[in-house]
Amino acid sequence: MVGAGIFSIPQNMAAGPAAPGALLVGWAVTGVGMLALALTFQFLGRRAADTHGGLYGYARDGFGPMPATLVAWGYWISAWLGDLAYLVLIFSTLGLFWEVFGDGTTWVSTLGGTVVLWGYAALLLRGVRDASAVNVVVTVAKLVPILVFLVVGVMAFDPAVFTVDLWGRQEDLGPVFDQVRAMMLVTVWAFLGIEGATVFARRARRDGDVGRATVMGFALVLTLLVAVNLLAAGILTRPELADLQDPSLAGVLEAVVGRWGAVLISVGLLVSVGGAFLAWQLLCAEILASTARAGGLPRMLGEEPRPGVPRRAILLTTAVLQVALVWAHFRGAAYYDVILMSGSMMLVPYLVSSLYALRLAARGGGGGGTAVVFTGVSTVYALWLLYAGGLSYLLMSSVFYAVGLVAHAWTRREQGRPVLRGWEVALAAGIVVAAGWAAVGLLTGGLQV
């Protein structure tokens, strides 16, 4: 979870736009919602019919094969979009020092991203254990610059700066409700990975470790994100933060201690994103492979010529990312644009998992009334995120899910089973109609994402 979001969150939240007071409200909402979601995944890790099935298994057991495939498909797309954001941010960071890299979408950045992308693919093809070992080292190393910022930020924090326009009334930022709503997809991006332990559940020594890892990871990341965001809002005003280039944390620290602060944060980000990119590329492959092994995607994606190395899943993810990287260059899609789409693609998987957990808890699946409460809160929070994300992102998501229908049809034909059953026909029709609406909007300019 500690990848790129924490290094860019001061600018991303300010650009929302959200004033400091709205940040307090928004983080309170996010804290409660994400805690409920973390507890929900902990509950599913212990009580689900298939505790090792991850998001795909939860959706399959709760709603059937077609929704399950779409959940896994949406999760995979969200994950590789996250990797795309990492590639853009790596070269945007280098652009702070060398103009040729610009905001991460120049031709030089695209070529550099291609080299990085396939280099990491080669590492993954060597074996999962090698990649995991690198990630452990990176996880420790990337925390140092963040801790330095926290220490400096506490000393530099100015209450007068934080409260100069607490609710955004001087700038006429609109109602606090709208400001909070605008920051929600950014918070989803910041917490992507909260469900990651469930994907790797089959590798855990004990089933209980999956739930503990989820809740402990949530607590640590929430603390770091809130501290970084609020301290930054007490060092620079909202307009100043909104004008910073990503990684904006570098600009905040530079304003306090000088150029070396920007260098420290930039190095920390490159280390952090380098490790996170590796972890998420591995996660992308694992999503495809585990879903294929469970019968939700074509068999070939689950094949492992070497133990722990789903070669076709790795290569497919890398190829799709390569196309997306070139698209980002021609479209001029900056980091902020990509993370919002990545966050949007996770909303349906979160909602489906929460609904399944709520049904389990309500039917006496363990945990008593407490489980009903936190799974209910998690469900309401997921619905709130869908509303907060807005119609445009929901329509764009439907385009990706429509492609997922093709993958589902391929899989069912491969298995000699009916493609759609009962209510799945209506759901598939709704997705196709929404995707068509989105396509027309994109062609006519009526849909802007």
C-alpha cells in the first residue's frame, strides 16, 4: 500500500479541491470505511467458504461464476492501471531534475518506462521468491524519507497556515460535502492493496495471518497518510500545494529545508515506487493465475512452467501495460488521471466482497452482531464510493467490464458450460449498454475522464 500515493497525496488532495477542514472530515470517513473494509477482509479470510479464493472466490461463492470473473477482471485492471501510474510517476519525478522527462508522458519517459517494464517482467520470470525478497528490502528503505518528513513536518507545522481558509470559503471551493466527495477516489488509490493479503492467502503459513496482515497494514498506512496530508496542509496553503508537481511531498519538504529535501523525497519515491511496481506486477500475474486455476479465466493463464512463475499471466500483464504506456503518452494522461481510474475499477470488487461478507454474517457465519455491523458499514462505504466516484468513471469502468465478458465467454466455452445463466443475462446486457453509452460519449466528447 505504501507506494506512490503517500508521496503525491498533498497535491492530489489540494487539487481535488479540498480545504484542510474537508480533509479532516474526509479522512474520518475514510478511516471508518476502510477499517470496516479491512475487518471485512479479515472476516472473509476466516469465514468464507473458500478462504484462499481471494476476491474471485468470494464473488463466486456469493453470486456465481460470471460476477466472479468480472470482479477478478476489474481487480486486475485496477492493479495494472496502478502500475501505469507508477511508471508515469517515476519519470515525472526525474522530470524535477531533468526537463526531458517532463511530467512522465514524453517520448523519452515512454521509452524509459518500456525498459523498466520489461526489466521487471524478466525479474518476475526468474521466480516469485526473488521478487518477494527485493520487495522486503524496498519496504524498509522507503520508510526513511517519510519518517524524516514527519519529524521535519511536526516542527514546521503552522496552525495559522492550516486554518487560514479552513473550509475553503475564501476560495469558494463549494460545500464541504462536495469537497469530501471529490477526495474519495484519491483515498481509494492510497489504500489499494488493503485486500492484497487475500490474493496471496494460499502462500500464508496460517489462515489467521491473512486477516492480521490486512488490519495491521491498514492501521500503519492510515496513520502515515493522515499525518503526511495534514502536516503538509499546515506548511503550504491549498493553492500552493495544488500547484506542485508530483511527487508533491518533495516540494513541501523543499519549502522547509531546501533542495536536499526534494532530493531525499525523490530518491525515497523512486525506491518506493520501484518496489511497489514489482509487488503490483506480481499481484497482477497472481490475480490472473489464481483466477484461471479456480476456473474463472482461460486455463493457459494459470499454467506455471516453473513453480510459482505463471509465465503467460506475467507476459499478458506486461503486454497490456506496454500498450497502456504508449496510450498515456499520446493522450497526455498524467499520474492524477490514471490513479482516479485505477481507484474507480476497485469499487465493484470492494462492493461485491462486502455484500458477500454481510450475507455470511447475517446468516450466522460467525462473529455475531459485531460482524453484521462492520460488514454493513463496509457495504454502505462501498456504495458511497460508487456515488462519490461519479457517473463518468462508472461508465468508463463498464467499458473494461464489457471486455471482461468476452474473457468469461471464452472460459465457459472452454469448459463446455453455458456462458450466461438466469439473471446474468440482464447484468451482461446492462454492462454492454453502459459500455456503448461510454463509447459514444468518448467519441463525441460528451464523456470526459
